[in-house]
Amino acid sequence: GDVDFKEKLKFSQHLKEKAEAVSDFAKSKSLSEQRQYLPIYTVRDDLLGVVRENQVVVVVGETGSGKTTQLTQYLHEDGYTRTGLVGCTQPRRVAAMSVARRVSDEMETVLGEEVGYAIRFEDVTCHKTKIKYMTDGVLLRETLKDADLDKYRVIIMDEAHERSVDTDVLFGILKKVAARRRDFKLIVTSATLNADKFSKFFGGAPVFHIPGRTFPVNILYSKTPCEDYVEAAVKQAITIHITSGPGDILIFMTGQEEIETACYALAERMEQLISSSTKAAGKLSILPVYSQLPADLQAKIFQKAGEGTRKCIVATNIAETSLTVDGILYVIDTGYGKMKVYNPRMGMDALQVFPCSRAAADQRAGRAGRTGPGTCYRLFTESAYQDEMLPNPVPEIQRTNLANVVLLLKSLEVENLLHFDFMDPPPQENILNSMYQLWLLGALNNAGGLANLGWKMVEFPLDPTLAKMLLMGKELGCVDEVLTIVSMLSVPSVFFRPKDREEESDTAREKFFVPESDHLTLLNVYLLWESNEYSVDWCNAHFLHVKGLQKAREVRSQLVDILNTLKIPQISRHREWDLVRKAICSAYFQNSARLKGVGEYVNCRNGVPCHLHPSSALYGLGYTPDYIVYHELVLTTKDYMQCVSAVDPQWLVELGPMFFSVKEGDTSFLDRRRWHNEEKTAMEEEMEKLRQEQDEAACR
Ligand code: ADP
Ligand code: MG
């Protein structure tokens, strides 16, 4: 009741005063003094002692206690870097970069020297590097070249509770490394309480707890389920800004598009407020954060806002545990997040919006209590929290396509994937599906082993489909063009479409259209940029993201390096673009669709209707070829095919014979998948064998 609330308020006020003292401290003290104020600092020596005496240690501590930024430095100070690297893995690229920058500042070094980072297509380390932050995907790929990871003295698997596919595979691999190398140390950190599970997996490794230092968070639920959570979150943020005391706001949304919408709406409301209000509202600094946001913009969330300015950070679940921003006193939680999920109907992964788990909601709320007593506004009802949300998230490995992982493990000569030491084994259906897909691409042979093509595909840090496209480009003599397309597909969309200049930017985009193909449109954009000497002004004039194109250029040059080491020459056929489309077709014949009715397509494999995306060149020009392939499906109101190319049906037969067959005297396809009988039997036998082994394993 009321009394309770007043009590809380009084208590809050008391804590707030303390908190303000803390944040003044952060403002006025040097980095090294700030380091000493972190919770982990009080247990530094004990922690180093435990690490000295054990090969594997699990470290648990609240977010913000200093695990990510301090552990590496303690190990460095304790001499571990004299005989090798201290590596620290992160499930997210953004975290790897931002944390490396922070630590190199704390150590007063230049980023990329003593402290560096490596993410896919970007290695900012050198021979001097002692502390290396990287994504777990990068470390996983390093095991291909060096199975024992000899250059590492210690590996910290950070944010292990996130349970990305790569983390889960690394668990199994690093367990083996630890068994083989006595000098190797492994530290697994977690922000949450599943530490016992990690400890058990590593044969009862000690669990070290960092004492917490957090403030209470008052949780307020929505009374009714909320219709439009973007709108509701914006409203809530503005209300807080007008009516509540100082303290920054953190809003959790699901993805880039929503975040941009919310930021735009917030800016608009603030403008109205300033122009109409008699009371002057304080300034609000609106800061988006999501994984595809350029690094310099991301860094802004850590910068101090100006005097009298409140920060409002609008983030994906990246701000749940990976990034810690001090000064947040208000959290607005929509209760949703995006998750990659394998969709059997589409035969591929799709990012879909799901309610988050209770554990995630609690973690989000906790972000409000780092520097003082905070408030969390949940835009969902208490009964939704109690009855509908899962207690914990499902590990990614149990819900996504594993083609990448299967390819990698096969190349590590893990003969039987079902016997690999997974903490939580993926469903066998997932493994078998992924194997089937790889087999269709030609990466696996009939016996389920790695085919020649598969060995080559592993060399590229690309999805199997894109690796296949590249290698097929080589066969067809157009690897140069395919390289560019693959690079452009590996970066966020380069087309810039600002909110108030949609028409103008669409017109600019249409000028690049190649009628029969979005892939060729991307190639066209890149070639024109190249012939304009990679000009920034040219990009701006044509509504293109220059950062995106520059990234594509970097990716391209790294892929060229790999081609060179494989001694694959870059032959260009100079715009024999039909061959390029053929190479594209070879990668995507599983993603093919056939025209049925006016402007309507159905998937060749399963007959499911799908639509050209409005951003497609084909859609824009009203061109509807009989057969197309697509890069990916996006699910919104309809199934949209994104990035589409027209193909000759004959190619589908030629390149995917196990998939399609042609009726005698008829050029139309049998929609059902029809494999060459022999191959089909061999593969089915293999799958049956795997199934039996799995069953036996389950019985044991
Ligand atoms: P943990 O890994 O336990 O969650 P961290 O080591 O990431 O904790 O964070 C410790 C402290 O360092 C936090 O107070 C955080 O605000 C600060 N910090 C971390 N990264 C940065 C950064 N890039 N810029 C500024 N401060 C940072
Ligand atoms: Mg951390």
C-alpha cells in the first residue's frame, strides 16, 4: 500500500544521494582510480590465487562488476602474457570492439598494439598484442589452423550465459584443449546463475563469485497488454523525462528498424515539447544502439551527456549484459527480443520477434540499479511475466541451422557429430537437416564426409551458400564479379533511405537497377563507386551509405587474400553477367521460386507462396521472370524474398540435379524434390545410421 511506497521512496532518496556521490566519483577520478572502485577489485588477489591453482575456473558476477574489462588486465599484470596471449571471447562484435577500446584506454596504450580485437573481416592486433578480445566465431575459426590454440596462455570465455552456437561449440573444443595442454588456462564467466552447469561440464571446476553492489529496482507492470510497444515506450520515456528526477533512460527494443522509428518519434516529441511547452523541458540526447550501427556512433553511448542533458539509449538486447552504461536509472522493457530460429517450412533460419525470457527481463530490469535505486517500466502485464515467459532462453544451438557448425566440425575431423561433447546437444533433426543442406551444396559426399568443395568452403569465413557462390564463380570464370556480390551481401544494406526523403532516395536507387537481378544491382553500385574513385561525395549524392561500401571493400580485399592463398586467380569475364547469375543460382537453388499467377511466386521446394520485396529491382521495374532465386526470406506481414535474381530454369536442373528434374519434353519442373535415386539412398542410409547411433547414445 501507500505506506510501503513512502518507505521505499525515503529509502530510494537515501540511496540516490549515495549514488550521486558515486557518479561524481566516476566523473572526477582517473581511469586507474575508477578501476580500483569496481567490485572485482576487492577480490583481485583471491581470484588470481584460484586461477593459479586451477586449470578451469568459472567466474560469476553481476554485469558491471568488471569481469570483461578487468580479468584480462589482472592476468596480464600477474605475468600470464609473458608466455602467450590472453584471449577473451565475446558473443557480439560490438562488445569485442568497445571493450578492447576501453581496456586499451585504461592501460594507456594504442588500440591494436598491446590490446587489440578481432572480429570477422577485421583484425586489429599486431605482434605486440598481449590481450586480444574477439568474437567466439573468430576463435572457433582459429582452431581450424591451430587445433591446440598454442599461442594462447589463457582464454576467457566471456558472457558464456549467452550460449551462442559458437560459444557452445567452443565449450566442447576448449575442454579438449585443456585436457591436452597442461599450461593452458580457461576462465568461463557468466552474469547469471547457470554457473553450476558450466562447472559440471568442466568436471567440477571451482565457481568464483564476485560480490555484487547493486541498488534496488522498483518494477512497474503494465495493467493491460500493450498494443503498440514502440509507441508505448516512446510515451513512457517522454513522461519520465518531464516528470522524473535526473538519471538516464534505457529502452529495450527488438531491432534496428524499431529503434530507428522510436528514435525518430522521440526526437519529434521533443521538438513539439520545446516549441509548445511553457515549462522548458531539459535536453534529451537520443542514442540508438544495435549491432549494425557504425562503431563511432556506438561509442557515443559511453560519452558523458552535456550539463543538464538526459541520455535516452534505445537498444537491442545487446545492452542486456554485453554493454554496461553507467548512470541508467530508468529502464523501459518492451518484453520482446529478436531470436534466430530455424524455420523448417522455409528450410532456413529467420530472425523472429519473441517474448524474452524471465531471466532476460530480470537482467534488463537490473540495468536500472547500477548507479542508484532505479525503476523498470515493463510494458507487459505481471501475469504475462509469470505465466507466459519461459524461465530461461533456449540455447541458440537448439534452435538454429547448423550448416556452418557442421562444416567446421567436419573439417576438424569430428567424425560423428552426434558424439561431440555438447553441453546441450542440438536436436538430431537440426544436425541432419544441416547435413542435407550441405550435401545439396556439394560440401558433403554421400558418406557424410567432407567433399573437396567442402574443404575449400571452410576456408572462407562465410555462410556455406556464399562460399559456394564464390567457388562456383571461379569455375565459371567470373570470380571477380562474384567476389563483389558476396562482399556486398556481407555488409548491411548500402542504400540510405532517410525518413523525410524517401521518394528522392528511391529515385536515386532506381538508377542503379539491373532489371533481372538485385545481386547484379549490388555489383553495379560497387563498380560505379569504384569508377568514381571510391568517392564519399558520390555516395552522399546517390543516397548510399559510404561506411557500408567501405566495409564491403575491406571484406572484398580479405576474401581476395584467401583466394590468393588458395591460388585461385581472379579472372574477370568483364560483364558476362549471365554467367554471374549462373554462379548465384548454384548457391541458391534451394531458395528458388516459380511464377504462379500475376506477380505471385511459390517456393519450388514446398509450394509456399512468397513475394518480391518492395525494395527489389524486379519489383520496382515490374519485371516478373518465370524462375528466380533469392538470398533470404524476411517474415513480416508476408513472406518476402529479399535480394532476388532471375534464373534460367535449365540452370536449376543442371546445378541442382538431386533437387529438380525435368519431365521429358516439358520444361516445367516437378515441384517435389527428386533426388537421383542412388544418391538419395546413400544419404538416407547415412542419416538412418546417425539416427540409430543417437538413439543408442540416448539409451546409455
Ligand atoms: P562486466 O563484464 O562484469 O559486466 P565490465 O568490465 O564490462 O563489467 O565493466 C566495468 C565498468 O567499466 C563498468 O562500470 C562500465 O561502465 C565500464 N565500461 C566498460 N566498457 C566501457 C566503455 N567502452 N567505455 C566506458 N566505460 C566502460
Ligand atoms: Mg562483461
